[in-house]
Amino acid sequence: MKLGVVGSINIDMVYKLSQFLKQGETRFGSDFQVLMGGKGANQAVMMSALNDHVVFLGAVGQDSFGEDALKHLKQKNIDVSYISKKKENTGLAIIQLVDGDNSIAVIPGANIQIQKEEVDRFLNENSDLGLVVTQLETNLDSVAYLIEQCKERNIPLILNPAPAAKLADGIIDQVAYLIPNETETELLFGSTDYESLVKRYQGKLLITMGSQGVMYYDGEKATVAPSQKLEVVDTTGAGDSFVAGFATGIANKKSMKEAVELGIKVASLTCMNMGAQGAYDQVRSQLNEKARNH
Ligand code: RIB
């Protein structure tokens, strides 16, 4: 099945600190690494690890980071023919890690230059897409246009509304699945009554709740699929990995429960490795077959 990802590509500058920085504070960090990231790229890479044919609409800068990112995505078997090179810098994320948890500053650069015309070309030339996944780390007008176009063309779309942003009226009605975390849910709906929200948007809304698991509607009631107990190395990209696993499950006609469980497995492997895409090889070797034959 051919799956589309429209999203961001970042270079993640990661370092460890003993505690998060306070305003005006200087501290020594350690373990600095430059890794591949960006919510769109993270999702695409894990979807590809699960053996789906992934075609990516995105943008990088005309810099060496952009070249590195393109080469990397190609190596992960992702179709990069719809990734354009913009005048702006390749997206960057500065990630502080404290005991496996993180805080992230994103400099979007080229990511927010994705234009509606590129969305048109992407959808026109890939009319066989089984599903599209997108987030909010790119150009929000183009994301809204993508959502409208997918609805018109009957292509199911998964929106991961991250980083948190208010959505225009009607957007939620047009998507097949909406996967926010708790913070994003609160901003979108102005409520922390997750159970009521999941009941209201039956089968459409799934809320990722970190170490607690994922809340979704199981056909009868709001339920929480628990996360796996594990040694956390780095939670960066766990949400992206959940989205990727869930998307692959749904695209391959798994039940909601099976797709949620697959998402949780991919997210768990991600938490056990350094970097948002560090679990690629494990996902490929441990979950690839299961995604098909579960
Ligand atoms: O979701 C994790 C991602 O958020 C990181 O890879 C970083 O690039 C930011 O976009």
C-alpha cells in the first residue's frame, strides 16, 4: 500500500542536561549529538520500517543539512521526489534531554514554505495513496488545504496536531483520525475530560497520554491501551512513532485495537533508543512482518 506523509524534516541537535534550564541560567551539558528528526520525517521513517511504500511531501534548505536529510530519507526507502529545496534553512530542533524527558525548540525554516501547488502536484501524481499522515510543523495554510483536498478525493487522512495549535473550524470534521497528546487536546478542545471527548468523536479521536498509554473508543466505550513498561532512554519521537504504527495498521486493514497496539509497540522501541528515529532497525526487524500478518 502506498502511504503519503506531508510534514517536516528537521536536524535534531540533542544534548543532555542534569535539569532543565531556567531563564538566564548557564549549565554544562553533555552527550551532544546531531540526529535526523522532524515530526513528518520521523513518522515516514517508521512507516517505511514497517514495510509500507512511503512518499513524502516536504522541504529542506539548500544547505548541507538538507543534503544529509535527503540522503538519509532515500536510504530509508522513502520516495523523496516531492521534497523541494527552498531558500530558507533546513529545519532545526534544539533538544534538551533530562532523564529521558525532553524540551524542544524548533526553527522551522524551509518546512513552512510548502505551498498549496505542491500539495496539488503531490495528490494529482499519487492518486493511488491509501492514506495520508500530516502534522502541524509545516505551513498551516497548506496543511488545511491538504486536509480539504484529501476529503474531496476520499483519501483518509490522519492529523497529528503537533506542535499544539488552534485549528480552523471544520478541520476536525474533515479528518479520518485525529491524534493529539494531552496538551494538544486541551488547546484544541479547551477540556481535560478526555473520556467525554473520545466518546464524542467516536473512532476518530485518539489521545496519547505518555507513559499511561493511549485513550480511544473501542466500539462501546472510551478505553486506555496501556503503554509497555520499559527502560526509557529518550522519549523524543515516541508520539511520532505511535502515529506511524497506527497509520500502518489502519492502512493494512487492522482493527482499531490492533492498530493502536502496533503504534504502542513502535513508540516503546523508540523510547528505548536514543533519538526520534533510533529504533528504525529494531522496528524493521521485530515488527515489520507482524504489521502485515498480525
Ligand atoms: O516529535 C519529535 C520531533 O519534534 C523531533 O524530531 C524534532 O525535530 C521536533 O520536530
